[in-house]
Amino acid sequence: MSRKNRVSEHIHRDVSEFLIEEADLLDAGQLREWLDLLTDDVTYRMPVRVTVDREAEPAEDGGYTHFNDDRHTLGMRVERLHTKFAWAEEPRSRTRHFVSNIRVEPGEGNGEVRVKSNLLLYRTRGDSPRHDLLSAERHDVLRQVNGSWKLAQRTILLDQSTVGTHNLAVFL
């Protein structure tokens, strides 16, 4: 993101507050409320990182993803977590989303912005002393819908090629 394509301080602050509110909802397990922050045409994906020439890059063929969700599949994932059959999240993970280095540029469409941010997710479960740390860069598109920001696209680029966590039942 270049310095000359900046948005106003007001928009940057609003976007930063949106990302903090989103992190709070995810950490509190308020996933149905989190869905309200998404557009109807949202895409939410995390490509597999492939190490080539000592660099971990997203797989270019588009066929390898940890997940590639739309609004419908995200809703199904959220509803499944509210059942007795979500064993991967029994007991529910305790998470802490740390969002930083937020960079905002004007988007392609009217009322859209492109956002890059860094994410560190700390996750524990039950009484286990074991914890997971996931570090990533997120590429988002936020869109103004009825005067509020909504997440229209998210691509999550994990910093590691091999995911060390037992499951990816949490949202990044």
C-alpha cells in the first residue's frame, strides 16, 4: 500500500474501530453478532502457504485453501458451533485477537476501502497449559452499507506454511 493512496484520518479511525469491534465479538464468542458485520456477498478465505525459493507464498493455482467460505458457509459454521456436535470446540476456545499495523487505502468501488492488517491470535482450551499462536496478514475489503462498515472480502495469509494448531474452528 502506497503512502499517496491514503484515506482520511476519520475513515482510518472508523476502520480501526471496526476491526477492534470485530475482534471483541470473536473473542467473546458472539459469532452470530459477528455475522452481522459481513456483507451478503462476503468471501472469506485462507490459502495454503507454499514455501518456494525460501519464501512462503500463497498457492497460486487457487485450489489449495484451508477454507474458502461465503456468507452461507460461514453461517453454517457458526450455527454448527452452537450444537453439541462441534467437538473441535468443546470446550470453546478462549481467544485473544491482536490486530495491528492497520493500513487503509481507497477501494475499487464506491464506498469501499482496502485494508491490510496484521493479526496475532492467542488461543487456549480448557485447563490445558498448551496454547496456539497464529500470526497472519489479512487483506480485507470493507464496504459502507447503510452508513456502517461491513466486511466484503477477507484473505488471511498465515506466516507459517504448516499450521500447528489441532483445528481451525475459530475465525481469524
